[in-house]
Amino acid sequence: MQTDQITLEAKTYIRELFRGNADGHGFDHSLRVWRNAMMIAESEVCDPQIVSLAALLHDADDHKLFATENNANARRFLEAHDIPAETADRICTAINSVSFSRNKGKRPETAEGRIVQDADRLDALGAVGIARTFAYGGSHGRPPEDSIAHFHEKLLLLKDMMNTEKAKEIAAERHAFMENFLREWHMETGRE
Ligand code: NI
């Protein structure tokens, strides 16, 4: 099967998988991470097919959403599409190196893992990052002020955690946009 066709089918697969889940860690997030990852991959030495599928499937076995083991959801898709076992392993290695909790903050060992990790972190920055932060806070009954604290505790630290040059560039732009937003927020509310 052609790479483009597999990408298309992977999108259909995750749309089904995340159906009915609106907490921001679903289908739209995965598509944005894929988009970021493909942008970064252009300037890195890597296997673009592994980057593409690892990005699309990176949350397919997220333990907050699914009770699967050994990347069962990702592997089910890869097996059904005759991806060779060795390639499937490399995809799952990349996926597993993205999660902060699972790899205890270590830098991913493969180029594909570093790219997808950057792509995932970029989705917490910029306009998308702002929207996601308030949506998440709101869905947990938190006032906007609490979300503002999250910017300082976590989101503003992300730009210095990127692995690749391309992601550092994009992160710097999105970081500046968030700082502008925070300046405006503090000006309008008179609060620090
Ligand atoms: Ni993610």
C-alpha cells in the first residue's frame, strides 16, 4: 500500500478511536501533531513514514483514555496494514519515547521519537496552546486565573525543551505570541 494511502487510513482509524472525546487529547490534537511532525521532518535525517505513523498514532494507547498494553491500538492498525514487524517496532519505540511520564523526561533516542516529541509539545504552545489550556481548565471547573498559572508553571518552559532546530524556531514564535497574550491579560485584569 502507498504511504499516502496508509496515512489516510491512519487518520480514519484515529477518528474512530477518539470519537466522542472532546478533552483536547483526541483526533484534532493528533492531526495537528502530525502536521507539526511532517514540517519538522523536512529538515531532519529520518524515516518520514515512521514519523508520520508515530505522530498519528502517538495517543492511540494513551493510558488516560485507553486501558491497552504494549501499544495494542497502534499495533492493531499497523498489523492490519501489513507494516513489517521491524517497522512497527520502530514506530512504537518512537511513540513510547514521546510521553513524559513513560520515559521519565529522557531525550528520545531515535530521530523519529525526537521529532514527534517536539511536534506534541508544539501543540501546547501558541494560539492552539492558549485555547487548549482554557478548554481543559473549563472542563475541570477551573476559572481562567488558574489556567493563567499553568502558563507560567509549564507552557512557558517548553520552548527550551525542544530537540530539533526547526521546532526551536517554531516554539520561539509561539512562545512570543503567548507572552503577548499574557501581557494583555495582565494589563486588562490588573493582576500579576
Ligand atoms: Ni499528544
